[in-house]
Amino acid sequence: MEDKIERHSVKVDTIRKILKRMLEIADVRTAKAPNGTISLTLSPSKVEIVNEDLIPEEFMRIKREPNKTLIGQKLKAGEDVPGARLSNGGETLTVR
């Protein structure tokens, strides 16, 4: 299924690139068709980090999140971790 999704994504990307190129060659910003409209629009500017080491500390943030791997190891070893518990994994269907 993942391969099928990947192939579909590649096809969609290819079609989008072809349509974009056709609009550019025709020097047209919008084209209407019975089943939809395609348009070339400007994307908003976005921040691009070229060297993270040069960013001043005031612009940095620290992401704090639970270490699920370590918590899982402790719980499976029988230790208590406040605020965490092991859940029943449930059932899953595997098709090969």
C-alpha cells in the first residue's frame, strides 16, 4: 500500500510540474477547465535557517517532551513512573 501511495504521489507531483510549466510557457496565470481551475500564485515568504549556530539565543526555544523509550523501559521493568502507564496494545490485522 505504501508503494502504491508513493507512486500516486509521484504522479501527482509530475502532473503539477507539467501544468505549472505549461502556464509559465504560455505566460498565463490562470487557466479554467470544465472540471476546475489552475492558477500560478506567489507563495508567502518563509524563514530559512542557513546556519543554526549563528542564531542568537533569544530566538531559540527548548522543546520539552517525555522520553517514551526510557519511560517504557522503566515501566516494563516494573518500576513506577508518575504520570505514565503501559496500555494494552490491542489487536492489529497483518496481511502479507
